[in-house]
Amino acid sequence: MLIRFSQIIEQNKAKEMLRRAVIGGKLAHAYLFRGTTGVGKQSLAHALAAALNCHNLPVTGQHSDSSADLEACGTCPSCRKFAAGSHPDLLVVEPDGQAIKIQ
């Protein structure tokens, strides 16, 4: 399923921070999404990954005041792969029990 920023309720501060980083061309190499269960961490991470891989995302460095700048189009090949859960650049690490084991 393709998740878009507009579908994420709340998390306005996090969405705005990510929007400014992307539009300003200052996206960090990694982000850690943490918080209580059910607040939208995974949805926000998926929306960011989909937007950054979208072939129709507006060019970074263009100023805008809209979080719509980070909306994945949903129609390009990359978005279709995200929607199908088969995008090669998306890896979701799930815990196998209580903790994620490092091997």
C-alpha cells in the first residue's frame, strides 16, 4: 500500500521538518522514528521513502509552503512498486520477538 503524507493524521511537526529538509536539499543520511505504538512512525517513514523515490517529486531547492511537495504521485513505476510492496529500495526490519538480533 502506498502511503502519502496527506494520509498521516497528526505528526505535523515531523512532516514539516521532513518537508523542509527535502525541499532545502538538506536531507540527512538517516532518520530514527521513535515513539509509542500507533502514533504513525512507520507510516511517516513509508511516506517519506515513497516520496523520495517518486519519479515525479518536485525538484529539491524549490521553495514552497505546502506539504504536498512530498506527495508521491502514485502512478510512476516507483510508486506502483511501493504500492505493491515490492520496491527494491524499501527494506522493513521487523523484530523477531522482543528485540532485533544483530548477527
